[in-house]
Amino acid sequence: MKRDSLLLAAIAVAVLLAVVAGVVGWAAGHYTNRVTTVGAVTTTTSVRVSPKVAAGAHAFNQFACAQCHGLNGRGGVSPDVPALTQVGKALTVSQLATIINHGLGESANPTKPYMPVWGAVISKRQVSDLVAYIRAGLPSVADATPVAVPAGQGEAVAGAALYVRDGCINCHGPNGLGGVPNPLSPDKTIPPLSGRDFREEFNTEKKITDVIRSGSVIGRAPIVSMPHWGGILSDAQLRALVAYLNTLK
């Protein structure tokens, strides 16, 4: 009798542990699929997608597409930038790839953002991934969210995060060290944002702010041009970026 009681107790414990494990596993799977973007105070639920679409979602944030086209391409950032959720499926794969590679809609007005040339910066595979993500409807993908910008820690700290979130790092390199090719430009590379040459040409904070705001369109595709950020970044964000650049040697 005693052995039977012990056996029944052991079975009960095993069943209980299995149920608990199942609940914990469900909860982990359920909550790891939730993506919270700091700052926007928006929580969205991600969906299962192919690795190619997932890679496109991460590239979408890495190359600051979200900063102009909105989170998940929903727009709302600037009236001059379309929501990709609407136009993405209307365009063919070839048309989307061409726009990413060669840009679209250059403007002399610094408050009018335009689609810059990415073909010299983004690989063919990344372009293909971006197109797949757009054609899939720009779904939410776990951890594919813009870098959070710290608040209350000083302008330089916020500027360092903005430098990554807004894609400056993709063209000007980590810590503004440069080295990204731009074959049709006079010096064959995108200029660094540190060092003596930069400090001599942009020797005041106003000059740095002005070029970020207005961009520097020096030719047509496939040359890489500095896009207009005047219609995208606030004055506070511009000050933070300049504060960060001033920390670089």
C-alpha cells in the first residue's frame, strides 16, 4: 500500500511538472514574439516569417528606412515620403530594387526628403531581402526595431544613438571614421566625420548642422549623396548629433 501511494505521488508530481513546463514554454514563446519600441510606446506582435523576410526587416531598420517611411513602412513621418505598405505591393520586384539602388526624387529644397542612392552601400543580397520584406507587407519581426535613443543622459549620448538609428554609421563608418566606397566622387569614398580635414571644412557647429539639414547632392546615381534630413530630424536631434560628432577625434 505504501509503495502504491508513493508511486501515485510520483506520477502526480511528474504530471504537474509537465504541465508547468508546458505553460512556461507557451509563455516564453508567446512573449518573445512581442516587440516593444522604446520611445514610441507602441507594442506590436511579431509574426513568423521566412529568414529572407526577417533579414529584410532588420536591414529596413539598419539602413534607417524606418526613419523616413515610418515603423513597418506605415508612413506618417513626412508628407513627401510615401507609406510603403501602400506602394510596396503596387511596384514590381524590379521597380523596388531599382529605386533602392538608384534613388528617386532629388530636390534642392532641404526640407523635402528624397530617396537617396543605396546601391553603392547596400549589397545585392540586402536589396533583395529589403524587396522581399516590402512585398511581404512589412510585418513586425522580433528585435527588428530602431535603436532606442536614451533620454536624460546628455546630448552626446542621444546623438551617438541617433548616429546609428538614422543610418549615419552605414555611410560614414563607426565613430565617423569613413572608409565606405563612393567610386564616382572626387576622392572615391564617403568622407569621414572625424579628423583634420573635416574639422577644417566644418569648423563651426552651424556648418555641421546646415549640411546635415540640407544634405549634399553632388551628382546623380550611382554616386552616393548626402540626403536631406531637414524634413525628418528635429532641431533637438540635430543638436544631439552635432554634440556626438564633437566627441570624435
